[in-house]
Amino acid sequence: MHIPDGYIDLPLALLFGALSVGVLSLAARRVGGDIPERRAPLVGVVAAGVFAAQMLNWPIPGGTSAHFVGGAFAAILLGPHLGALCVATVVTIQALIFGDGGLVVLGANVFNMAVVEVYVGYAIYRLVAPYGEFRAAFAAGWLGITAGALTAGLQLGLSSAFEFQVVTTLAIMGVGHLVLGLVEGAITAVVYRYLARARPELRPTATEVTA
């Protein structure tokens, strides 16, 4: 999911960079710098957890790999807007300090992991939640990372710098993450259920997650 420099054409990198800036600007405006005091420590904990989890990679056929992203998990606990800002910060630090993902394509990586996965994952969670929060968290983690992988596959397939066609890149990224995304779904659901039982006060209220 962390695309290196040189794999995406510059116009596409700039386009998705602009999209990321636009969405995150709106997210920051919705958050408004007003984080409830009781939830402020959770932001750091979620960011640290996502950062550590993203360092674990599983190879998949086609010369790429999958790893836990945590976008849906961050969205469920923090709300979609703060979750997007949290994951975007993690992805940016990884690129700047550890070289995990290119700098020119940073906007594209942020779009895939901090925008697509977070908002898609959160939408799925809200859709499935009436049938059970555990199921909703699992579906959010599973399908959220798959959506982000499909966006990455689309970016790679549309780029002349990458030798494979769109159908191939979508198949490799989509199918690979659809399977390994089950791991992300399971982790998301298990950790969320544990936190919901151990620290029920950390669960966001409807006002906090939709503001």
C-alpha cells in the first residue's frame, strides 16, 4: 500500500495529492481543533498502534505486499474526520523518517490509506452496526482495506511508469487484499470488542463521530 516514487506518473501523483489535501482540509475543519478531553489520549494511542501495525507486511503474488493499515479502526474509535487526520499523520511520518512510501507520491498513499480506507471503512461500519458492532468492525476493516488497495491498483494501472495494465493491477491488489484483508477485519473486530468491553467510555458518541 506504500507506493514508492517512480511507480505513479507525476500528473496522477499531483492529482491525488490535491485530492488528499482537499479532503483532509475539510476533515480538519469538521474537527475544528475541538477534541473532547476524555478522548484526547486515545488519539495518541490509536496513532501509535496504527504506526506499529503498519510495519508488519505479508507478501502477495505479483511482487507486492499487504499490511495492516488500521484506517477503519481509527475511524470507528475516533470518528471518520479525526481518524483520517490520524492515519494521514502516520503515513506522512513513515514516508519522511523511514522512507516507507515515496515523497512525490505521498498524496496518493495518503489518499488510499487515510481517505479511502477511513471513510469507506466507517461507512461500512455504520451500515452494518445495526446487525452487531463486532460484525460491523470486521466488515469495516476487511472491506475498507480492500477499497484502499483497489484505489492503489487503479493508480498503478493508469501510470505509464508501471508495466502492468489496470485490469492486472486491480486484480493483484484487490484479490490479494480481499483475502489478506480478512486478517485486518479480524484484528479490527477483536481489538474493538476488547476496548468496548474493557473501556466502554472510550466508545464515541453519535455526536463525536458525525460532527
